[in-house]
Amino acid sequence: MNGKNSMPSAGPDDWADILLPGEILQWRGRPKPGISLRPFDYFQIPFGIIFSGIALIWIMAAMTAGGFIWMFGILHFSVGMALVLYPFLWLQMVRRRTYYTLTNRRTMIARNLPLMGRSLESWHLERLENIDLTDRNPGNVYFAKHHSWRGLSQKIGLERIANPREVFSMISTLRDELLRQSRPTGQRHD
């Protein structure tokens, strides 16, 4: 997949200087648009609906009492609705501004988000321990995890890509080749 025709346009041209000396572009892509709920969203959305519902009931009850105390309920209602809408609105916007790159040495995720600016995360292929494939269309190739302070872990990788099996194979092959090259000559790896 090294041919020019097989690489989709992905990312602003001013990101072209991210390649290291000797690095060769292997694949570029973007997440497919569409709704894709994560496991945590199946908890977050119902919680947000209940939270908003309770806040709405409180607002209505406070309005009957008179005064402006009911306005404090608007904040809680808004937080609940944000929990409901986050997977549908924010994650869609993030996907539209995400670009994936695979080279012969690294895999990269670049984003250009409003108010947050441009960011680039990269992972050296020879350091990847586990590479997981979600084989569907669109599918995912996960290669890292982010652990939060709450003890939760989130998979990191190339999400909602059109050809996950092909990209998974490329990453595995490139990683194995880098590991073979880094081993001293004469040493066997079983």
C-alpha cells in the first residue's frame, strides 16, 4: 500500500513536516463519520437523561414557589443534557477533525480542534505491545491505552477506519520488522 493512489488525502499539508528522517509514509486515513457509541456511553446517556429529568422536575417545582431560585436548576439540566449529547455531537466533531498516519516507524493521530488547537500523538511501532483488531466496517485498530486518575482505561488507536484488517496487518508487519532489525545478529527470538 505504498503507492500514491492508495493513500487517501488526510490532514492539512502544513503537517507534512512531522516525518522523521528516513521515515516513509505507508498509509493515511480518517475516521468514517457516523454514530459509534463506546461502552461507557451506554451508562452516561441514561444517567444524563435521569439527571436532566430530575433537574427539570426541580425547576418546575421551584417555579411554583416563586422567585428566581428555579434558575439554579438550569445548570443541572444543562449538565445532564451535555452528558446525553456528548457522544453524538462532540465525538462527531472530533472525528471530522482527526487524521491518521502510519509510517515505517510510527503511527500517529493528529487533531485540529476548535479552541484546543492542533495536537499530534505518535507511538513508535517497536514499542507497541498489543495490537487489537475490531474487524468490521468501519473497524478499529487499537494499540495503546490511556489510564485515567479514576482507574479507568480507554483504548487508543485508529477508530472507524474503512480497511481495519489491512491496516492491522501493516502495523503488525512493520512492528515485527523493526523488532527483527533491533535484535543483535545471531540472537534468536522464539
